[in-house]
Amino acid sequence: MKMHCKACGKKYYVTENSYNGYPYGSGYWSNDIDGYVRASVPAHQRVFHSRNCWEYWTAKNIDAYTLWLHSMGNDDNNVQPTNRDNSINETIEERNNYG
């Protein structure tokens, strides 16, 4: 499939089995199978021709990108509770006091 990079406009070709285009994929650790699960991105969703263009575009559009990410909510179970939860009642000074 012929694609044009969203950052630089360069023409590139992707297929389901090729490593062309970014984001290519990632994965996550599954406790159910006690192993790493790879998750690839479909070819039509790889909108940058290189990782450099992907990172350049993200840096250039960081405000819109972070607003979008914050609007998605947070399903991360590893996030430490905040003071709003009254679970952690220490101040920044207490956290930074190592002595």
C-alpha cells in the first residue's frame, strides 16, 4: 500500500508483513500467560515513514498530542495514588528529604 509520511510527505510502501512505517508496534506483559504479548499496528495506521519523522511530528505537535492523551483517561494500574486520594499525605519537601 502506498502511503505518504504525515511529517515530511515522503512516499513509502507498507504491507502487513513489512517493517516499513511507524508506529510499527509494541507490546505488553501479560500476567495471564506470564509472557510478553506483541501487538503490531495494521499497515494503514503506520503514518510515518521513519521513527525520526514520528518523533519530530510528536515534538512539533506536543500540546495537541498531550491534550489528546489526557482526554483518553488513565487505565494504568501502576499509577501511584495522589494527594487527592488522601492515600499519600506527604509533601514534596518530605519526599525530597533523604536525610
